[in-house]
Amino acid sequence: IYHVAIQIVREVKVHADRIAMHDAEHAKQTRKASLSIVLNIAEGSATRDGKRRNRYSDALGSARETFSALEVAEALGYTEPMTAQLRNRFDHVIGTLVNLLR
């Protein structure tokens, strides 16, 4: 899922750049959350036991936060709706992380 998460970061950047025109803090939080998805997946894949679970849990939270930040931006009229492809990427990453945490 690492490579899918990297693609999410690329796509989120475009949205965050548009969000920044209206709300710099919202854009910053969105960017940081998207980066956290990838960084925690990477860290989790290199650790064992409880630390792995914690990192994957953090990645899951960050994925949900990023998704929500984009939905809020859309609701506020800051950016256009997410593409179906981006939504599918989020579904894939979130679903995989949920399964890993079971």
C-alpha cells in the first residue's frame, strides 16, 4: 500500500495548494496528515510487534484525517470534489490498514 499512499500524497498536494488560497492552516494540516500516512506505513513495515501496530494505527488515523480534510475543503468551496480514483485510493489504503489491524 506504500505506493498507493505515495500517489495519494501527490494528488493531495494539488488540493492543498487550492485550499491554501483560502485557509493556510487547513492546507498545512492536510499536507502533514497525508505525509503521515506514508511515513507511518514505512516505519510500521520496518518494525515489529506493538510498534508496527501503533504505526499502522497512526497511518490509518492520518488517512482518515486527510480524507476528511478534503471533504471539508469541498464543503467549504475551497476545492473541487475528489476524483473517483482518489477516493478509491483512500478506500484501498484505509481498508488494507483496517485489515492489518484486526
